[in-house]
Amino acid sequence: DAGVIQSPRHEVTEMGQEVTLRCKPISGHNSLFWYRQTMMRGLELLIYFNNNVPIDDSGMPEDRFSAKMPNASFSTLKIQPSEPRDSAVYFCASSAYRDLAKNIQYFGAGTRLSVL
Amino acid sequence: GESVGLHLPTLSVQEGDNSIINCAYSNSASDYFIWYKQESGKGPQFIIDIRSNMDKRQGQRVTVLLNKTVKHLSLQIAATQPGDSAVYFCAEKGGSGNTGKLIFGQGTTLQVKP
């Protein structure tokens, strides 16, 4: 299995532009998570989906952020408009929500976003 | 509220020595914990997990100890190697019920000196 695939790996954009991050979870996994990592705040959960349905988006910083999961093999995280404080590494993770006692999440390599 | 924290931000050890990374958690109802390793430029990678009905679990060169009395978790790495240099995160299962959510600590940087 190729693991969780994120694209792009690096994104540099200007303030005010729309940014779309993409994620392909591990085949067969039915939970998907979006995280943001910064030096100051560490690893923060933004939103997660079970069976393509958003379960908890309380970590989404503001309305500029939105996430979708149109099918089991694809998710997007969109920032519109982007701001310099959105600069961070964004990770996507997936897990197989079959064993409810274990929540092992498998992470992608991340997208490093720089907003100038 | 729920929180997971680490005692030390950076740990420096000599190659070949054993490493111990500590983690404190606040939710006494937590029943499942995971350790992740994050190398530079990569995403966190699963190392080992433990359920609350266990005190100890061993993997290859790693051991996780759980002390529920003081809500403390530790990761022991035997014969530390340069490839072990990374940031280590503990995480606990978050939320009520089985949501799939994890709450991560801030991380400890492990530096291995040759």
C-alpha cells in the first residue's frame, strides 16, 4: 500500500489567494483526519470524517477553512482567503474504524504551506 | 478538559544508551495510548500502543510503561541509535465513546550523539 498521499508537498502563495490541499487515504480506511502543525501550537486536529461524513470540525480555526470528502478515497482542505498566519505543515491521516478500541492513525508526508 | 503533555522538550543521549521519554495525561478515563515518532520532514509514524488494562508492552527495542495511578506514560528505547533521532509524541484516545479521535502531546525531541 502506498500509504496516505498528500499533494502538493510544498505550496507557496500570496496572502488572499485560495489554497487547496489534497489527500488520498489508505484504501479501506474509513476515517480521515486533517491536522495542522506549527512550532508554537504543535499538532492540532482541524477536522475529521467517518465514512465521508464530517464528525467534528471544532478545530477549524475560522470560516476561511473548509474541508470536504466527496468519496472514500479523496479529501480536500481549502483556505480562502489565505493569510500569513496560516503558514504551517498540514497533515492528513487515515485509520480503519473497525476496531473501536484502537485508533491507530497513519499519516501522510504533509503539505508545507507558506503564505507570503 | 483533556490534555496530554510532555515533561521535557529535548532529550540528548549517547548512542548505545537507553532513552526514556515521559508523558503525562490528565484524563483518568483514557483507555488507550499511542506513541508516534516524527522524523524531520515526515509525518508522524506509529511506534507502539497500549491499552489501559496493561502496565507494560514491548516491541522491537521499545517498551511503553503505563502508570494509571499517576497518569504517566513512558517510552523506553533500548540501545539508542542515530536513526532514533526524532520528535516523539504521546497521544491518547480523545472524546467520549469511540470517535477515532486522538489528542497529541507537544512532543519531545530526542537527539542521539554519536
